[in-house]
Amino acid sequence: MRHFIDLKDFDTGRLEAMLETAAQMKSGTDKSQPMAGKYVGMIFEKPSTRTRVSFEVGISQLGGTPVVLAASDLQLGRGESVADTARVLSRYLDAVMIRALRHETVTELAEYADIPVINGLTNLSHPCQIMADIQTILERLGSLKGIKICWLGDGNNVANSWIEAAALFGFELWLAGPEAYRPPAALLAWARAKGANITLTEDPVAAATDASAIVTDVWVSMGDEHGSRERDMQPFKATTKLMEKAQPDAIFLHCLPAIRGQEVEAEVIDGPQSAVFDEAENRLHAQKAIMAHIISENF
Ligand code: CP
Ligand code: NVA
């Protein structure tokens, strides 16, 4: 069974093919409906706006029927095992997307399911987001080859998927954030062994200088509410001053939701270099392409 759990489970050519499909779906040249007659579950253990709506609309546009399941409404929320949930859902559904508190829930669901599982964010990664982000960069800048991408702030789930993307797509990635919030060493080692050009720094100016994209995320991710992130991340705010260090045509990306005045100045996210709403729109197109490819590989 072919799942979509992490970017690193795929080779670059396969992800590029998905991005090509995403562009064709966005332009309307690909109107195929590979999910016709299929039912796709959407399990949410955490809140969501973009993932919730873009998957539901995307499944419908591909001809399928979404079945939205809040984890608290499922027996999963009362202690039914992930394995039994996977076995049962496989008898009704043709695929399942899950946003989970723990990454292991997604891998366990995939282990016991006879249907493809798509990761809609965990504590460790957010691969659908980075596919949409790359689609946005390709639209705005034409290519990922040789460009420098600057990540500011927390070494979180979104940063982890950027690290995987750097290993697969060959762009230069600088991550500027406090040493205590660095991404997992094992993931960095994997990426570097694949030849990724990744620099970790506590100097946001060095990271932003000549970058083609400045990317950030909330300082306090879902589940990270206890701690001193809001204080510790202060030097890594996306400011107009930092944007001035980047390439003149650099774009600003943020997966959203954003807190203006905290991780990003309003002038940046609402300014002319911001691509955050194209980025949000591209969740729809990128995920439709992911589902189309995953479905065609499995059925
Ligand atoms: N970017 C993102 O995944 O947004 P939601 O939490 O609203 O789904
Ligand atoms: N890092 C954020 C992303 C939200 C889409 C979180 O996990 O809350």
C-alpha cells in the first residue's frame, strides 16, 4: 500500500510529477476525477481551517465523497485502538487523511489499513503543506534550483518537512532559530547524507541575506502551548528589515494561521512580497494531485 506520510518516502521525480499535476489541476487543463465513486475519511485530532476545507473540497472536485471525522466523535477518542480503527475504516473507505497529535498514530494507521493514508499534519511533519509551498515557489520564482530558502523560528513539524524537501529538491536551506528549538538531529543527518545543503544558525540576518523566500510559522504550535517560545523566538520575527536583506524579488511564505506582530510583522505578511494566500490556495491543488497519484498507484 502506498501512503503519503512524509516527503522522504518518495523520490524527487514522483514529487515533481505530483507538482506538475497540481499545476495542471490549478490551470484547469486536468479536470480528471480519479476519486469518482470513492469515499475518503478525514480524521482530525486537532483543529484545522485550511486542511479541513481544502481536502473536503478537493475530494469532491475529484469526484469523491469526503467523510469528516472528529477524533473526539470516534471510538478512537474513547480508547479504541488505532489498529482496529484502521481495519474497520478500510472496510468502508477508499483512503483516509489524518491530522494527528502523534506521528506514530499515522504510521500505525498506515500499518494496519488496507487503504492509503495521507498525513494532514502531525507533531513531526506537514508534507502536504510543503508541496503547496513548493508549488507557490515554482509559480512565483520559476525554479527551486540554486535558490536559498530562509526558515525563521521554531524547528517544528513544518521546518522538518522543509528539511526533507531540501534533500529532495536541491535548494539551499538556512534555518535560523534558537539552539534549543532545533529540528531533530537524526532528520538533519538523513538530509545531509542525501547531499542537502542545510545551515543552522542563530543569526537571522545571515539566514535572510540573498534568500529567495523567507518562511516562518507560528512560534507556538498546536500542543506546544506550555513553555517560553514566545520569549525565546523574539529575535527571529519576520520583519521588513529582514525582507530587505533577501533578494529584491523574494517572497514571504507562512503556512497560516499567523499571529501578526508576533512571528511576523503585519507589513510583511500583508505586503507586496507576501504569497501566503496563493500558498493557502495551493493546498487545494497540491493535495488533489497527491490524492490522484496515490489513488492511481494503489487501485
Ligand atoms: N496550514 C494549515 O495546515 O492550516 P490549518 O491548520 O488551518 O489546516
Ligand atoms: N506548526 C503549526 C502548523 C499549523 C498549520 C502547528 O503545528 O500548530
